[in-house]
Amino acid sequence: MPQVEMFPTLRQQIAGVSVVELARRFGTPTYVYDEAKIVERINDLRAFDVIRYAQKANSNLAILDICRRNGVVVDAVSAGEIRRALAAGYSPGGHPHGIVYTADIFDRDALDLVIEHNIHANCGSPDMLDQLGERAPGREVTLRINPGFGHGHSQKTNTGGEQSKHGIWHESLDECLLRADRQGLMVTGLHMHIGSGTDLEHLAQVCGAMERCAEQVGRSLTTISAGGGLPIAYHAGQSYVDLAQYYALWDATRQRLAAKFGHDITLEIEPGRYIPAESGYLISEIRAVKQMGANMFYLLDAGFNSLARPILYGSYHPMSIALASGESDPARVPHHEVVVGGPLCESGDIFTQEEGGFVCKRALPVAQVGDLLVIECAGAYGFVMASNYNSKPLPAEVLIRNETPHLVRSRQTFEDLVRGESIPQ
Ligand code: LLP
């Protein structure tokens, strides 16, 4: 499989637009997405009958619109995500369903929307069957099964096994089929998602578990979903998953089931990260450069309020510098080892850290206050996990289409920060 050879440490442009110009026009920190990369990643997955985007990875309406126009349907995990999908022009019905609600609970808002818009539900807890059945008997449903094992890039993104809260335990499937019957619900789909950022070895194990569960459900089954979990290459030297091999495993599973049941089985995949991760860049400005004993620090105007993956999981993101001087020849710019941190009043606000909070260093070009630092592969689980900690506004988001930048979400203002707050009189 193709390996990512290296990520450049100097970067002048994103998708044909100058980084310095983007920062000047939109301010910093700003997320920038390259539409062409999103479409390229969608096209990688065309072998699957249905590509269902797990919008939790990046739910900006402009991203959802790109997905919709490229024939991708969506997953929603909350009332808010259902409403985003509707706002981006998805209709819930049809085959495949335009929107599927996948969660381990129905909060009351989400259940109301699922009922009102006739949205297909993928139930991850037995209680959901009763809650749906009481209000909407006769519906078709999918069951999300926890096959008893899982794997992710971090223990926090492993969604299988008995330490995970996700899905219906595989041994409870029979009981859930009875519950569904009692509630007049028809089980037409099965879904398994064992974790995020996993690998082919673990993903491949899901096929066998799916086949066993599908046989238990029987002929009412029309759709199986392989879930998400496809990794991307964040480091030089990492390879992409062999998608052809992955598809072949699932296709063989689907074919065997179709032969057994005597009707077609639709095969869905549900990627989150894979679609937007590499399209996204977080542009920040270096606001302080300081030596602390043996360590040189670059402090940015973006912190874990803007991108939380490093502090949450010790995640590695490639980084590059756009020098205000415009110099772009790496041979002419000396590099040194630096620690990269943010502006927050919290010592964990470090982008160069490993899981467990261990601070590490990165070889980056020598830079000054006013130069820009770009955090790359930040299009998935970036903006969506940003927060207002330290009363920092959420960053702006910009989409580049055909070398033209479009502001797709404006930076929050102070008024946005305090909206809804009041002082009792
Ligand atoms: N389907 C379900 C039911 C999921 O829970 C998830 C992710 C996906 C699909 C998409 O998984 P993906 O293809 O993105 O691996 N915040 C973490 C990732 C959490 C993933 C949660 N669920 C991170 O930044 O790595």
C-alpha cells in the first residue's frame, strides 16, 4: 500500500492558496479544508454499496453538502446532527436511508426527531427498542452489536469488548430480537463498529462476528454495516489500509449471506475520519518563542480549545511553518527541536505530547513571532471537539474550492460566548 513519504515542514500554500494570505484574510486560528481531498477520499470508497459518513468527525454544513453532492449518505448521533443533515439537504427516507440515527441512547430530543421525520434508527442498547417501539411500532430497525472485542488508535477510541458502553452485547442478540418482535419492530440491519483508527487485522475480525450474528437474525436482514474505523496516515512512513483487501473480505461475507437468505444484502461502510482528516489544516500564529532550560517553546494562538486530539489521546499531527518572509526552500531554513504549545492556562496545553501527557519535541524550521504554524491532518475530530475553554471563541472555518477560499463558519464573537447567560437581578 502507498506510504506517506514525508510531510513538509515548510508550507506556503494550501490547495493553491497562500497560507499567509489565508491568515491575513480570515485571522487565526482558522481551520481550512481542501474540498478536492475530501472528494478524493470519498472516491476511494466507491466499491461499497453505501458510503455513510459519520458526521461526528466534521459536521460543518459545507462538508455535509460536499458529501451529499457526491452520493454519500450520513449517520447522525444526536438531535443536533439530525438537524444538520436536514439543513444540508438530506432527506431521511429512501434506499439507502439518507440519515440513520446511531447511538446507545435516545435522548428525548433525538427520539422526537426520529419519530417526526421517520428516521431509521440503529439501536445500540436494548432499551432503545422499547422506547422506539412504544411510539412507532412497525418500524424497521438496525441493531448495533458489540461483538465482544474492539480496537482503536487509543484505548479511549476502542468501542468493543465488555469495557465499552457501545452496542448491544453479542450474547443479548436473541433477547433483542424477541424484544423487537414484541414491539412490532422489524430488524433489517446489523452494524458493528469496533473502534476508531484501528487496523486491517482487527477490522477483518469483524466479518466473522457479523456473519454469525446475521445468521441469528435470519432472512429479515437486508443491510450490514462494517462501521467506521479506517485509519489515515498521520506520520511519515505510515501506510494506508488496503481498501481493496478490506472490501474483498466484506464482499465475500455479504455474498455468503445473500446466498443463504436468497436475497441481496446491501453493504455499508461508515467512515468518519477517513473522509475529512487529510483535507483539514489548522492555521495558527506563533505568538511567543522562548527558551526554558533545555527546551525551546513555540506558543501559538491555538490550543487544546482549538484541537483537542493531542491532549486527549497523545495524538500526533504533522506540523509545518509558513514563514512571513515567504522563504520556502527547506535547505535555506535551519531547523531545531521545539515543543509546541497553546495559549491556555493549563500545562497540558501542548501539541507535541504523547499519550500520558509526556512532552516531546519536533524538528521544525526556526521561526519567529508572526510566522504561522500549520497543524495538518486536522480535518477530522478537530473543529467538532473544539471548546470555549478560557473564553476563547471557536475558530473560523474556510473551505477551498477550485483555489478559491470560502468562509464556511465565522469565528465566534464575544456576544456568541455569553449568549444565554444572565446575571440575576
Ligand atoms: N460509526 C460509529 C458508530 C462511531 O462511533 C464512529 C466514531 C464512527 C463510525 C467513525 O469512526 P472513524 O471512521 O472516524 O474511525 N475523537 C476520536 C475519534 C472518536 C470516534 C468516535 N466514533 C479521535 O479524535 O481520534
